[in-house]
Amino acid sequence: MFKNFWYAVEFIDDVVAGKPKKVKLLGQQLVLYRKTSDNSIVCLSDLCVHRGAALSGGEIKDDCIVCPYHGWEYEPDGAVRKIPAHPERGIPRKARVDSYPVQEKYGFVWVFMGDIPESERPPIPDWSAIDDTETYRAVRGEFLWKSNYERILENGVDVAHTPFVHGGVFGNREKPEVPDLKIEESPWHCKVSVELNPPRSKGMWGLINPNKQDLKNRPPVPVSTTWYLPNMIQLEVGTPMGAMKIFDVNIPIDEETTLVKFVALRTFFKGKWADRDALRRVFKVLREDQVIVDAVRPELLPFDLSSELHVKSDYNAVLYRRRRQELIDAGWSVEGNTIVGEGPARVEARVIPSPTRKEVPELASAWNFKEVRSKELLGKQTEREERGDLPRTDSMPEKTREEEVPA
Ligand code: FES
Ligand SMILES: [Fe+2]
């Protein structure tokens, strides 16, 4: 799991004025609430610095959130403004919690979990199609998944599994070949495009699908899958009826639990009457994936590239694993447990650092909770490459193709 990214944590409409909302992300509890003055959203660490109560159980007063335990009042920047038991005394410097930057965009609330300056933050992808309500009809939903978000991410962008796992929906088992992928990539994303062979259309899709010929002669369907670091997926399918786009965020609640939130757009059947069918199709695909991904072992994505075999159609997954290693090397990984200790003696709370920790050096000694540790599982990738444990970065995918495709 990684800090220093924007994470979509909730749908905008689900954060309502006057009601604090608890969310969990990267093993850490957070509280979202809307300010009374301008309705903008605040995100604080949900851990009162006094006795560890959850602020999310408290009330909103002006632009502040009031801890339900002893009534300390927290400003949007995380500083305590009032300690009701001792109104006449000053507020200690350490009476503050981390406050994280928030944006409301494309129907989601995005929280920046990290401490790097604004100019260095990875971008939120351009998902403006979600705002284009003229062109698209949208449905949205969520799916709680007891699996690791990176396994889910790799599954979501994997084109070779569709004929086998989703044979009835958008893959054709009789034609499982994956032609050459068209690849577009940047440091933060990888999009692969390919033409796949569709299965027979079912349900109401079958009624209007103009291509009713036998499966062999039906034109292929353009499909693209994109991952965006650290946990986002975009799927685009050019069905004969029109375009379908799914935007999904795989929220790492912790290492083993993922909350998938998605918006699915379509340019056909744009009436409300077809929403249920559209949702049913997304959930069917998610459940088909769930059966496979829940049984994958090891449960977490291996850190060593050579622990699993990669073939040409795994290009985007291999690139993801390389980028992830670079993020680990950059110190952006965070350990899963933020309430830590030996065995059941969990006596210490740690948090993901917010930007103020670096921006205001005078506050350096004012942070009561220490920062979560980064995962130091592996040495630098370059050292490992030099030892010969890893194929070199510039040798993909050709080298993989020659050396690792099973005979
Ligand atoms: S625990 Fe929050 S005010 Fe005491
Ligand atoms: Fe799938």
C-alpha cells in the first residue's frame, strides 16, 4: 500500500452536511465532514489525540468537529481550538491531528494521503466522461471484497482472462487468442487496447445487437483496459450498440480488504429503465472475478517479479509490478497496521503524515502520533538486478516472451 497519492474514498453525495463520515484507507481511520461555512469537505485522522476516541462519532460545530469523549473541538486544519474542561488555559502545541487535502471531482471525494508538496503529487486521472451526462447514462455501485487490492487491480486490467472467467458476458471461449496489444503508458498509467471476440449477446442486448451472425463471423469488439497508480481502473468496450466505460477505484481498506467503488457509463439504453440491467451486468462480472481472485495465492502480490510467470499479454501487469517496486524504493510504501505493537499488545498508534508536517517545520515537535513505517521488504531493485535475480527493466516484454513462456 502506498502513500503520496490521491485516493477516491467516497461518492460525493454520500458525504452530507452535518454528518461526519468514517472511512478506512491504508489501514488508517479517517473522518470526512462538510464545513458549515462553505460546505467543502474536511478530512482528518479519526483518532483524538487526547484519549484516542474516534472523532467520527462526534458532532459538527461551525467548521469544527467535536470529539464525542471530552468535547475537544478540532479545526479543519487539525488543530484543537477548545478544551472544554479547561477553557481558561492555553491549548497545548501537541493538541492537533493530521488533516489531509481533499478534492471533489468526477463524483468522488479524493483525499491526498501523504506529505509531498502539491507540485510533486501524482495527478488524478482525467475521468471527465463521468461529468458528461449528455453523452452518457451512469450507474454506480460498490462491492466489498476480501482480497488484496493489487490482485484485484491486476485482474481488472487483464484481457486474457475474459474468455475464461467471463465467457458469457464479454469473452468468447472459442476464440481466446489475445492479438498484439496497443500500448500507451506514462509514469502513472498504462492503457492497453485490443480487439476481442464477443460472445453471443444475451438478455436485452441480444434483441438490438445488429450483429446476429454466427459467432465465427461476428466483428471483433474494441476493448481497452487502463490502470492508474495506485489503485484505479478504466475499462472501455465498444459494443455494437454503443460505448461502455467503467471507472473503478479499488480502495485498500487494509492489505486484505478492498472496497471497490465504480461508475459505469453507457451511450445506449439511456433510460432509467435500463439501469438495473446495467448494474446487474457489472456485479455479475465482479462476482465472476471474485471467485478466481479470492482463491489466488499468495494472497498478496509477490514482490519478486520472478515468483510468477509472465507472458506477452501480461505486459501491463508486469509494468505495474515494476512501477510498484520503484515506489517502494522511493519510500512511498506504508505498512498495513497503523495501530501497532507486539502480538495482541497493540499499544501504539501511527498515522500517515499529512503535508503540514513538512510545510510547517516549526510544528516538527507538535505531532503526537509517529508516522507509519514504510515496508522495507526488499532492497533496491537495481541491486537485485545486478545480482541477476530480476530481468532488467529494458528487456520486457521480448525477454519474457522468449524465456518465460512455458513450452
Ligand atoms: S478522547 Fe477526544 S476529547 Fe478526550
Ligand atoms: Fe474480470
